[in-house]
Amino acid sequence: MEKGRIFKALSGFYYVRTENNRVYECKGRGVFRQKNITPLVGDFVVFTSDKCEEGYITEIKQRKNQLKRPPIANVDQAIIVTSVSMPQFNQMLLDRFLVSIEAKEIKPIIFITKMDLLSPKNREKIYDIKQVYEQIGYDVELISTKTKEDLSRLKKYFSHKVSVVAGQSGVGKSSLLNALNASLLMATDDVSLSLGRGKHTTRHVELVEVYDGLVADTPGFSSLEFTGIGEEELEDLFPEIRRIKNQCRFRSCRHDQEPQCAVKNAVTNGHIHKQRFTHYLNFLEEIKSRKPRYS
Ligand code: GDP
Ligand code: ZN
């Protein structure tokens, strides 16, 4: 009996690393297929091995969480990458990512990239945005993979954590991962364009080392449709609303039309950022108007 963690899945094989850093190529036992359980990258497993470096997974330890895309278990945090320009910074999209990640009970971290593209005047605006999100309680880093601005500050986020990177296409996710781990050689837009092929075409998922942590080599949270998020759940996905919602007059307050609402008061007196609240209402509307699905 050996114990380890799956760091790569490829054509029916699971690559398991043990605590003393040995790698085993394992197959899943038929019993998993019968029970409709598939081992996932990120799983802690027990396996047997009668040949060196080959084995059979016999047990999957209880998962803390799991994602569909990329298929990976036990994720500690999601790093939202968003650029100041090209594509234009979009706060509504940032809030969408935050809500989707909060809904999975994964810790979000915000990296704002391409700082080198900003004029000094526009830098101020990003500093303000950084402050807004820091006040909510999120970690925010302003970086550039081009000038390497503040890249050295990022180490602490990765240590001993399993991370997925999320963000719109073109914001610099692959460039960032390449800058942090040169052995990765992820295809960036520049490379994939010159080679005439799209990115992320690989079908396998792998956790790669970045500093003392592991990062999924495929971005996550590509669908941000709030499926599975209920009307009453949304308030909990905005930490600044979650903190004060109990002070509203009505327990069922959705912080919309209701009187004596602590959340709306906080918006009026500036404790809750107006734009964030607007996005809360936009998302609430979106969830309410979601067509029921009968399939
Ligand atoms: P992804 O789709 O999020 O993985 O984005 P890529 O890493 O492929 O980057 C998209 C484009 O942005 C490429 O042309 C990169 O060279 C460029 N890029 C990435 N990071 C930066 C940066 O910090 N500054 C500037 N000016 N360009 C960047
Ligand atoms: Zn309220």
C-alpha cells in the first residue's frame, strides 16, 4: 500500500507522486468504473504496486471540492487574471469570476496584468480598483509579465497550494505561467498564432510546479453562467454583503426593493462600493430571469 497524489492524467493512466517524490504510473481499479467514479488530477489516493513505478489505485480520499473544467480535485485557490488593457479592464467580468469562484468555495486571488500598458494617469484608476477589492478582503497584485513588475511578490501565493488560473482569453494567463516556470512553455497567443494552431488543445490536465506549489496547466471557469446559484445564495458570494446581511430588517431581504436594508444603507454611506452593488443587482436579475430547465 502506497499513498500519493495524482498530478497528471493521460489516456487512462494516472501519474501519482508519493510523499518521498517518487512517481508511479497507475491505473484505476474496475470498481471505480462500476461506481461511476473517475480518479481526478489533484486526488489523494491509495495504490498498490507490485512492479516498480506501476500501480493500481485502490482508494480515492474524500475530496474538498472538484471542478469540471479543468477536471481537477482539491483546489485551494483560483487566480483571476485580468488585464488593464488589451482586452480592456472589465469590472463586471471580474465580479462574475469572483462570484463563480466563491460559489465553489474556492479562494479567489486577483492578478491585474499588463501594467506596462498604462499611462501614469490611468495607473491611479487601477490603484483605486485595487483598494476597493482589498477592502472587501481579496488579495490583489498589479503585475506585468513584460517588465517583470512585481513578479517576485507572487511567490507567497503559490507555496503549498493547488491553484487554477482563470480569466478571459488574451489577458496573459499563459505568459504569466511561463514567466513563473520556464520549463512550462505554454503556448501563448504569440506562439500559437505563429504555429497556426489554437491554444489549450491538449486533452490532458497536469498540475505543474510553480515555486513550492502546483498549478493546473489548463485555465478554469470558462463558463460563468451562474448555473446552480440560487437567488438567495448570491448575497453570500459577495463577502461585503455577506458580512452585514443579518442587519437587514427582513430576513428574506434581497437588498433590492425592501425597506430598511442594511446593504443599501452601506452603499449610500460608501461602505459598499456602488459598482459592486450594481453588479449584485445585475446578477440577481440574471438569476431570477433564468429560464427553468426541464431536461
Ligand atoms: P491568455 O490567453 O490569457 O493565455 O494570454 P497570453 O498569455 O496568450 O497573452 C496574450 C497576449 O498578451 C500575448 O500577445 C502576450 O504577449 C501579451 N501579454 C501578456 N502579458 C503581458 C504583459 O504583462 N504586458 C504586455 N504588454 N503584454 C502582455
Ligand atoms: Zn437588505
